[in-house]
Amino acid sequence: MAKSTGDITKTKRPSQTGVPVLVRLQPELLAPLDEASSHIGEASRPEAIRHILRDWLKRAGYLKESG
């Protein structure tokens, strides 16, 4: 069962078959990202970024809800 934290739903980690994407973040984004990561219960920045991106894509209508 998925654990909901706010509007972001915790899901299984993606398989290693995903496509790597390099993103450079400016220092002023790192502290808020780390804070958000802690808030949503993710231990890593990549997992937090995936959750934040998934949530935004769903809200914007680009990604359909599954289930």
C-alpha cells in the first residue's frame, strides 16, 4: 500500500532501466530540496526530485493517475 505524505505519494523505486538525466541545481535550490526531501520522507535527492516531478506532472495533467 502506498504511503501518502501530503500530495506526494511514496511509491516503489524505479527499476534501473530508467534513462539517466543530468540536472545541475544552483545552491539556492539545494537547501529547499533537502528540506522537501526530509518532509516527504525521502533519503536521497534523486528520489525527492522524482516524487516532486511526478506530483507536478500529475497536477498539470501531463501524467495520468495510475491504479
